[in-house]
Amino acid sequence: MEFALVTGGSGAIGKAICIELSKRDYAVIVHYRSNKLSAEEVHKKITGNGGRAELIQFDVADNKNVKSALNHWQESHKDDKITVLINNAGITKDNLLVFMNEQDWTSVIETNLNGFYNVTSCLLQAMVLNKWGRIVNIVSLSGEKGLPGQTNYSASKAGIIAATKSLAQEVGKKKITVNAVSPGFISSEMTADLDEKLLSKNIPLNRFGKPEEVAAAVGFLVSDGAAYISGEVISVNGGLYT
């Protein structure tokens, strides 16, 4: 059986992606770090609709923890493969750089950028041997244009965008596509404290996006219809570029 792993599957965008992939007949591995209750709710929703889902727990920033958890999963799933990887897990520690402490810089880089490496490198060899795979990295408008107060977050997401383009060139001959989806302002736990009414005035579509709209882009990129798309960044931002 082919599985899709969604890191950060317990969050709003991650949950929507898990459900979207389940609708596309993937067995979904819902990853979480600490919010087990939310991950269980995602699992319940998928299985309640007749899909297959499993939970997995690890800290994407901890390379040893990632390897241990994924190796254990593979050992208990001898006949199964993780063929789709959605790198969605991420955190923010917003502040102006002049006031940002080292820990807030390091923790965001370790979770967002190093987390991408830790999980992807652990699964990539099997995809190469299988000669098929889909990797979608959830980045951010912040990584494309930069946003004040998010120097650490912007750096981490911009790094993943560059890594997406490089990795796509490395593994394309093995029928593995690597793309990124770049959300703008999406209604989620990360934007809960923002003034949606005020910020929407700067968005051409005049509203925040929905997690399901991000998930739809991810669903397309893992589909056969996107087999000739790789190394791309698909923006889901309501037209907000400047």
C-alpha cells in the first residue's frame, strides 16, 4: 500500500491536506509533535469517511528522533511504501531582528529548514529505489517577498524554496517531482492573532484564504496530472505579491 506522510498534520493546513489526500485514495500518515488530540481528530475524520489513516509522532527538528520513528514505521510496514511526502510542519517566532534572541532564530531554522532536511533525507532513498515519488513543501509568501518581523521565518522558507528547485533537478530522472506550495494569509492558528479585516484590504481577492484551498493545490501536485511539473512554487495568496 502507498502512504502519504503529512508533517504537521495536526494543524489547520495540515489537517486539510490530510483529508484531501485521503479523498485521493492515499493512506495518510498524520504526523504531530505535541498536539496528539488534534491529530486524533484528523485520524477520526478520515477513517470515519472510509479512508485509512495512521498517527506518527516525532520532532522534525531532531534528526535522530525522525530516523527512529520512520525506521520503526517501515519495519512494521514491510509491504508498504511512503511515496508522497508533504513537508508542512513549521513554527514562527516573530520579532524584529534588532530584538530577536538567538533561540528564536535557531528554533525556527531548526524546525522549518532543518526539519525539511531531516524528514526528506530519511525517505528519499526509498523513493529513488522505487523510481517514483511526490514531494511537496509548504513554504510561504514570507519566503518569497519577505515580511517585517519574520526575518527568521522568511529565511527558513526561502531556504526551502531554493532547496525545492535544487532537489527537483537531482531526482527528476527517477520520476520524483519536487514542488512547493506558498500560502499567503490563510485562516489558521498561525494567523489567529492578525487583524484579518485590515490585512484583507491589501489582498486583491479581499479575504484570507482557506486551508482547503492550500490543500487543493497540494492534491493537484501529487496527482498524475502534475507529473510534468517539478521545481515550481505554486502561490496560494489571493493575488498578494507586493
